[in-house]
Amino acid sequence: MYQGAIILLLTLLFSLPAFAQDSYRIQQVAEGTYAAVASPGGAATSNALIVDLGTQTILCGAHFSRKTINDLIAAATEVSPKPIRTIALTHHHPGSSLFDFAFPDNINLVTTVETRLILRREARKIVTPLLFFKEGLSFEGTERTLILINVGPAHSQGDMIAYLPQSKILFTSDLLYFNSVGFLGAGSLYDWVQVLDGLDSLPAEIIIPGFGPIGNRNDLQQFENYLKAFLTEVLRHIEEGNSLETTLNTFSLPQYKSLPGYPDFTPGNIERAYRQLKE
């Protein structure tokens, strides 16, 4: 009986995936394209994207700790045999030295010029080979093309989106939150609304947000409606001459109170929006 238990245990161990990880749930959204959705309660705080171009695999995302980037690489290795040569960092928040620095030194890191400047001001230094661009950068493989676009300040001081024109898939990182109010960032809220208007004009059929489930244009419009309603309510308090304290105590968006994250994120979002919009 003891010997049988040992054999069973060894069988289970060797049947486990070689690169098992618990930060992301991997969902195939098209041929060669996978959404890495942050697992509830896991180490990842933001969704990511895995794209097999036919010649190489590219990873896109943000807020990478050593564990989450290792888990994303492990997940990508399981779904594609192509070498991972590039990681596209969609944005970085100032002061977050625990994230976005522990990349393998044999993989190129690509980001926007604004994000590059933010990274340079951090206490830690990136040793990964770094490429950065001002407007856009395209990767054309034998199977599909990935387009990276710098949309400028919005959620952060310099946000990047990823778009696959053949399959009409859009990865927005934290520019969008589906089924959540989310963290409204440290960028420009006015510009954020304009960026969302621009995203709405893209012929995207599948949209992978920075947080929440995979969605579509309807989900994009719902988040845009929430953001506009939120900013309108903050502006109303400012125009009425209310202090920040009064605004925090009396702010109300009853139609959105049931959204996940509302009680946790709203006070901080109000303070950031109040200070920015009052300038």
C-alpha cells in the first residue's frame, strides 16, 4: 500500500505542467494570441497579452514583479514554442521601484519615451536592453502583425496600447477596467477621456483591458461613460466651491456603487481628480 501511494504521488508530480504558474489565467482569443488575465488573489495586478508572431513571441503588460514576469514567461512558453525576444511595457508609475525592473537581460524591453523618462528617475536601474519610441512601433511576423501605439498621457504619463489588425484585437492595459472602477492613475484625466474616444474609433472586436474580463466595444463605452460621469461629478463639486473634504463626504454616483472596487478606489480617485481638475 505504501509503495502504491509513492507511485501515485510520483505520477501526479510528473503529470503537472512543467511551467505551472498561478499569476494568470491564460485564455486564447485568436490564433496565436492569448490574454493573460490576472488571477484573483494572485501576484499579478494587471492583465497581459501574449502574441506569437510566427517568428517570435512578444509579451505586453505592466506592473511586473519578478514573480509575475517569470509566470508570464512560463505561460507563454507553454502556449508557443517561438522564442520570447520582446516585452512591451505599457506604462510605469513613478515611485514603483518594486515593479518593472526584474526583466531577463536576454530579452529586449520596449516602451514609450515618456515611460523611459519615468524609469530613468527611479532609484533602481534597468539592465535589460531597452528600446523606446515616440509615436508607434510595428512588429511584422510571418503569421501576424502587432502594432504598438503611444497614446500619450492618460492613466499614466505615457500609455501604450497594442493592436493586432488581422484579428482586430486591442490590448489597452490600464486605460480600461471592465467590471471595476479601477485605479484612475497618475496621468491626465482630461486626456484620458480623449484617448478613450480615439480607442472607440478603432475597429476592435475583442478588447483586453488592464483589469477585468475580456470584453468588446460595449464594455469600452461603459467604462468611458463611468469615467465621464465620475469627472462630471467631481467638477460639479469644484464649481460649487466645495472643499476636498466636503467632496469626499458628499460625492455620490449611485448608478456605479455596485461596481467592484467602488468603496476601495473611489476616495483616492476623488482626491486625485479634485486636485488635478482644480488646477
